[in-house]
Amino acid sequence: RGVVELRQDISTVLTSKKQQEQKRKLSPGAISALTEADTATSKWLGQFYAHDQVVLRPINFATSSTATIEAVVDREKVLSSVTIDNLKSRLSNGRYLYGLFHKDIPEDPLVFVHIVL
């Protein structure tokens, strides 16, 4: 997450019209360094999130680890005050949860989505 936020901040400084005045205050060397950092982080993120590095898996109480379930509960932004018990009750009767996992971080979903059928 830190690298994504770093790239977002760098891109904002380099491209935002609001930031043009601030950009003019930067030296050409600073702008060059930011451009190189933007290129490097973009390349790294492209490699990290490449299709052969991630896998889509169901998240459920039968097969997922406690760490995975807790990560979902901690990061849930759409539903307010989600608990493990609340999540357990939501994952029934045609409701599913899938996560996109990096192969080197198998217990921590990069993103997840709730699906209701």
C-alpha cells in the first residue's frame, strides 16, 4: 500500500493542475528525480501486480485462514462496523466473498469483493 500511495503522491505533484504553481517552485533536478521515481514505482507495481503474480480465491470460514478473515474485517469500508460474527452471517444464502492475493502474500488479500447471487 505504501508504494501505491507514494506513486499517487508523486503523480499528483507531476500532473495536477492545482500543483503547477508548487511544481514551478521545484528545481529541475527535483522534477527529474520525481519523474524517475514515478517511472520506477510504476514499473515495480506493474511487475508486482502482473497476472502471473496474483490469484483470485474465495474467502470463507471453511478454507480461509483467521488472518485472511481478520484482514477483511479490518479493511471493510462499505459496511460499517463489521465483526467476524457479522461477516459469518453475511456469507450465506448466495453471498460470496472473493479476494485477489499476491503469490508471496497468500494470507493477505490485496482487494476483495462481496458477491450476492
